[in-house]
Amino acid sequence: MGAAGALRIFLCSCWLLLCTGLAHAQVTHLVRADVMVTPPSGYQPPLSSFDPASLAGPWREVALPDKFDQGTPERSAGGPLKPGAMATTWYRISLAGVAAAPGPVALHLLRWQAAGQLAVYGDGQLLYRSQGSPAWNHFRHPALVIPLRETAEAPLPKTLLVRLDTFPGAAGAITSLYAGPEREIYGRYAGREWLEYQLPFMMSAAFLAVGLFSFGVWLVRRREPIYFLVFVIAVCTVVRRWHIYAGLEQLTISDQWFGWLTYNALNWQIVALQYFARLLHGRDHRWFNRITVGFAGLMTLATLPLSALQPGLVLVKPLLYVVPILLGAVMTVRNMWDGWQSRSYEARLLGGWMVVSLSFGTYDWFKVKYQFNIEGFYLTPYAAMVMFVVITYILFRRYVNAVAETERSKETLEVRLRQREQELAESYEKLREVEKARTLSMERQRMMQDMHDVLGLSLIGALRMVERGRLDEREVAQILSSCIDDLKLAIDSLEPVDADLLLLLATLRFRLGPRLEAAGIRLAWKVETVPALPWLDPRHALHILRILQEAFANIIKHTSATEIAVSTAVTHDGVSVAVEDNGPGFSLEQGLAQGGKGLRNQMRRAEAIGARIEWQPSPGGTRMVLQLPLVQRMLAAPA
């Protein structure tokens, strides 16, 4: 035997046990009663005991459930009534057919519907009386469970008397009753209570929670009014069905104000639903929107409970519901058409609920008018439950669609970002090519300018002197050697130095060492480790080489020095390079006044790289100090 077969046997067994239990449940359905009406008089609260024989009649037999219309002669009065006058309807029900089951026995009244008071007697002893005011009792009629016998030894009443006091001219009704063992009766009562009251209450509490959450979302996102409308709809729905969720105890609020709140909550619910539907289908009908708002405002003011007279709105309230029902019918047709035209799934779904809600509301209106069996459930609480499901589903769809749209936007942004990255990479590569070409062009210009300013001028000067016969072979060789050194230094400046000044100085020593040795000058190398210069590149390196080369050339040409000392040092804001000779020395002012270009070129090159150059006389010669900054403060000019 498979699992499916075992499950079928288990369900069949449960069904047989249930049927057997119901068969042995000694529950009697009481559907016959005798009725008698007492004309309106001053209301007297029920006594703890009552003599049924005092009710002489006449009695007439009726079937339960029984209803009576307003304005019947026996429930009206020919003249003025005293304040608080009530008409009393008596129902006499025989319990002779109730089986004498062992243990406690209880009575189950499905509903009584009237603006008044209810009292139940068993063999003349008061078993139950309603606690609220007549108007409040008209709002709230839960199923009743009344003990008939609490112990097995106690006698079971033989006759029930149900006293129903109503306002003169008001209609009323009472359902059939069930009598039997307390456990069976309570099971019936609990099931009906849960379906008719507890389930709608839980769904309304959940709807209110969603409404409060939507209100919080609206406070953050004011540009999305749909969340505020959900909050208004939820609050109006809860207030509208307040009489369904409230307990038997009367509220602290007066009956008049309670009726005013529950009635006008329906009107403002219609307004909020109209604007909610407009947001879904996107079709605006300002004239109809103004009509709904105007109607709600007008009825809110017109039904203000400014008078303390009873029964207030109780007797006319069913008539007041005719207008919102008609307005709701027009709104339903209008929004169904707009939803179909706009092809909005959400608007069509809400329109479908409006059709169901309008049908349920119309059914309940006729039920309040006692046109249908009052033992059945009222349907508008279930319409509110369906509305909660529909609106929550709409919010859920919007949330899911928003998340999906965000994900699609994210994917689109990622694709666009990849495209932009690719475009930027291509642009960067093009810029690199352009920069490379620009760098090469600048290097060519720099080399050409340097060769023109230094090497070219030296060669042209030597050529002119040779043409005039002023140079011998030794002098020509010296000039050509100097030009070759200039060319080699220009080429060395193109090598990367990686911001290493010592490497640059070593290159200079290698190139100029032979000339110094040929000139009989000893080179004292006192170079120490110094920090790297981040700004040192080939362009700046050539400036430094030319400055130092010019210093060596000046010493060789214009002094009789026998020793040159090169040293480095770290200063507070940079690095210094010093070139000191043991010649006779010279005056800087005198050298500049003679029109020599070498000193001026050195100063110009130092300024181009943001350095400073100084000439300091010493006891045994001249000291030139080149101050190089760690951080370059100005742009270098072309060499």
C-alpha cells in the first residue's frame, strides 16, 4: 500500500469519526416559537426573575428565524411617547424536545438584530441580558452561548422566554436557536465566531499594519501618493468595520459619534479608492473626483451628531447607505472601463474587486433591511479581506517591478560603464600616442635648440676664426673636442636617470674627466648620497649638465686652477651641488658687466628648473653652488 492509499484511509477514518460524533451529538434545533408584542411604554430593565404567567397573550406561533417590520400597529403608539419608550416583543420557546444529555447544557443564538435590548429567561429565571445601549446593540450582534444547565444535577428549563425591546417604529429579527451539550454547542459557536468575526478582525489588523507601513514609506517618498492612499483606505476600512471587530462592551465614545464615524468612513473610503484607481489606470476624470470629494464632505457635515436625541442615525442609517451604494456603482463602472481602456492589469484587478464589493455591499444592505435570511453571514467583511489581498498584491507587484527595474537599470549602467571604460581606454591609448608624439617633438625641438645654441654657435665661431686664419691646429682640436663633449652631454641627457642626481653627476664626471686631466686639473670627488628628485627628467637633466659644464669650462678657460672639487649636500628644502676651484677667483658683477653669455646662461637654466645658483668667493678660489629643490615650484622653460 502506497502513501496515497494510507492517506485516503486516514481521511476516511476521520470523516467516519466526525459523522459518528455528529450523529451522537444530542443538539436540538429550535425553529418554532410563540410571539407576543407589548405596546410601547417606558423602558423597565429586566428583573432577575419573571413570572411567565403574567403574559396573558394573545400569542401566535411563528417560525424561526422571525422578523418584524417597522411601523406595525402593535409596536407603534397612537399619541406622543415618553422619552425612552420601548416596544417589547416576547418569544416563548419550548425546550421539551431537548434531549436530557448528561452534563452541562447550553443554548446557542446565532444572531439577534434590532436597535434595543435583549434578555433571555429560563423558567422565569434570568439567564442573559445585553449590556450595551440600544443603538450600540444595533451595531454589534455576535453569536451568543447561554448556559441552560451548568451541572448534571441541576434541572433543565422547560420554557425559554426571549424579551426583545426595540425603539417604536424600528424593525427587528431573531434567528433560530440550538440547544444541547455544552461542548457541542460551544464548538458550533466557536467555529461561527471565528469565521464571522475573528478572521475579518485579523485580516483588518494586518491591513492596518500594511497601511501604517505605507504611511511611513510615504513620509520618506512624498512624490508617491499611492502609499498615502493605501494608508487612508486601510484606516477607513478598519473604522468602517469597527462594529464587526468590537467586543460586547460598549465603547467610551457615544453611540451617535460612533455611528457618524462608521458611516463617513465608508464615504472617504470611496474617495480614496477613486484616487487610488486613477493612479493605476492613469485616466483622470476631474468632475467625478470632485463629485466624490464633495459628497463625502457634505455627508460628513450633514450627519454630525449635534443632537442627543435617540436613536440618532440608527433608524435612518440604512437609507443613508443608498447614496454611497449608487456612487460606488458609478465608480465601479467608470473604473472598470478605464482599466480596460488603459490595459492596466492592476486597474482591472481593482475593478474586479469593486464589482465583488458592490455586490456584497448591496446584499448586506438588503440583509439589514431584513430582505434575506439573517442567519447567514454578512459579506462586506470578506469584501474588505479581498480588498486587503488585492491592494497588498498591487503593492507587492510594484515592489517587485521596482526591484526588477532597478536591476535592469543596474545592468544597463554596467553595460554603459563597460562601454565608457572601453571608450576611455581607447581615448587614453590615443592620448598616450599623442603625448608620445608630442614628447618626441618636444625632445627634437629641445635637442635642436640646444645644438643650435651651444654646439652650432661653437662650430660657427671656430669656422669664422679658421677662415680668418686666427687658429692653429691645436686650438681647432680643442674647439672640436669641446663640441664633441657638448654633443655627448646632450645625448647623455636623453638617458633615463630615475630622479637620481648622483647618476647624473657620475655621467658628467665620465664625460669631462679626460678634458680636466688633459688640462692638468685634478678632480676631487666629494659627492655624498642625497635624496631622489622626483621632478628630474631628461629635459631638466640637460639644464643641470649644461650649468655644470659651463662651470668647468669657465674654470678651464679663465683660471689657472689646478684642482676642482665637486661636492653635494642636503639642505633644509633640497639638495646643493658645489663646484669649487683653487684659482684666483673673480667678481660676479665684473663678469656680467663684460657681457659674457656663460654666466647668464647658467642663471637662465637654473631659473628654468626652479633652482638657485650662487657664486661665493673663497680663500683659495671661487665656489659655485647650485641649489636644487626637492619639490619643483615652477614649470621649466624649454632649454
